Amino acid sequence: MEFREYLKERCRDRGISLHRLALLCDLNQIYFYQAVNKNKENPPPWVLRRAAPHLGVSYVELLLAAEYLTEADIREWHAGRSSSALLAPA
């Protein structure tokens, strides 16, 4: 699913329009509309951080949906945290 469709579906699930989401995120509505509907690229991560709580999803979930992160990135991060915890002094 394209990110734009994912975002619109999350808005429908929450009963809000994209316009309302822009207002909730304190974003310029024209900028947000263009970021979602006109640009070839997905909205930048800082926009996703603002949108996540209003969509009822985590910031990481939005980053994954927008393909800023992959499942492999998450696994690698978890593996790094696990190995650093093993190395930490007690």
C-alpha cells in the first residue's frame, strides 16, 4: 500500500480529515496537502512525528509505513541494544 493511502486510511479509522490532521499537527494546510497528495516523496519524518499521536499509531509505525525505516533496521537496533546490555558493567 502506498503511504498516501495508508495515511488516508488511518485518518478514516480515526474519523478525521487530512485537513483536520494538519490542524491538529499545527501544520500549514496547503503544505500538508501538497506533502501528502502532490509530492512524489512521503512527508518528512518531523511531520510524521507530529501526526502519530493523532492517528493512534507510533512514530516508528509511521516511519516503517513511509519506508524511512525497515524491519531489518528495527532488528539491527534491537540486536545492538541487546549486545550493549551484555557488555555493560554490573
